[in-house]
Amino acid sequence: MTDIESKKKVYRNYLQNIRNLPSMPLVMVEVSKLLSNPLTSATDLGRLIGKDQGLVAKILTVANSPLYGLPRRVSTVEFAIVILGFDQIKNIVIALSMIEAFQSSNDEYWNRNTYWRHSLMTATAAKKIADELGYPRSGEAFTVGLLHDLGISVMQRYLNNEFRIITNMVNESGICHLAAEEEVLGLTHQDVGRFLADKWNLPSTLGDAILNHHTPSNSEHNRVLSSIVHLADFMTQVLQAGNFKWDDNYKFDENILHILNIGDAFSLQKFIKSYEDVFTKQMEIFK
């Protein structure tokens, strides 16, 4: 067994044995239960979600996002449910519940508002890209986009000493975060994110896309979904909108040009440029 494999085993066992690692939130369980009943109405679902005003606020933020593309302003969660539909709301609730459950406190190494902005920007961009490219399950693209970096938040909260070592290593040596994670932990935030997706019984397609959002051509279940999220993540860096320090020195997987049928590098540049205005408008909601 190599040193990296040994570290990976140690930290994976550590994650499995963290007793206070959050379980699936009650609201997520109850929403899933309601949605399994064909008689459930938008009012029923809105009443349940309305018990968590923090969740309501975030759902409305998503619904009114310029990148989400709704034609009119959404002011109530019930209207959001009617406009978005039950499946989209379920995807949003799942992703927001996981973000909230693993929320970390600010410190000199971590700013959760920056993390939230990047996650939401990537999620809404991924959904818009999925819609534009004709991917039929754009809600999945949103969910993976919101959760793609959840492993970083978990590392900051539960492996804080190692998290600080990784951050200092990047700052001092200039290597990318993924390489530093691998060296210190034997695994990356992608591995941690996949571990959490499995723990919460998310569909394997979503877990696979979280695992491969930096390397979508390695995806085993759905290269298109992984590639969409990879492109959205990359675009936050290129357009400097909702960009995240953890993605500095982002390595673009050129295989997605073929996977997504985008064409050549010039076509990619043109595609990204077409999103510049809407990315700018999206960032204005965070001011």
C-alpha cells in the first residue's frame, strides 16, 4: 500500500466514524415524503418548507437568480413551487439542506459567504448551460453545481488542522489545492463530497459528478452532467464572477469540448463570452 493509499484509508475511516457528522435534515425527509404522495399540493409543500425561514430565503434567492432564468419575480415559496415544479424544488431543497447541514464558521482560512456565492453561481450557471445544451435533467446539474465543493466545507469543519496545512502549503509553494489535498490527506474534496453523497443516499449519478467535477472525462456514470458542472465551475474563474480561491490554477478538461459538442477552443471562448452579462447581473444580487 502506497503512502497516499494509506492516508486515504485513514481519513476515510475517520470520516465514517465522526459521530456528529450530520444526518439527513428532517425537512429533507419530510419534503421527500410529501412529494411521494400524488395528492400533495403546492400549498402543502409551501407550508412545510415555510417552517424553515432560512430555507425559504435561499429558495427565493435561487428562484430570482438571473441565471435561473425565470421570466418574473418570485416573492413567495408557494409561487416558486408552482413556477419551478415539484422536481426542481426537491432538487433545490436537497442541495440547500446539505449546504446548511455542513455549514462551517468563518475564520482566517475560510469565508462561508464566498463559498456560498461560488456554489450558487456554479449551480445556477450549470442549470442554464444544461438547458441551453438540451440536457434533459437540468435540476441535477443545479444540485451537483451547488454541492460540488461541499467536501471543502467538511474538511474545514472536521479536519481543520489538515485544512490549514493544505491552505498554507498552497500559499507557500504555489501548488494547486487538489495536489495539496492529495499530499496531506491522500484524498481530495471531490472524494469527501462523494463520500457524503453516498452517506445521504443521493443517486449515484450525482455522487459520480461530484467526484469528477474537476475531471469529467473520468466520469463513469454521466460524463455530460460532470462536464456541465466542470464548465460552469471553470466559467466562474474565467469571468471572475463568484470565483473561489480553491479553484485557482483551475485545470480545464479539454475533453468536454467533445463530450458537450461545443466544438473547438474558439467556440468555447465564444460560448463563455455569451454568459458575461448574465454572470455580472447574477453577482449584483450578492451586493
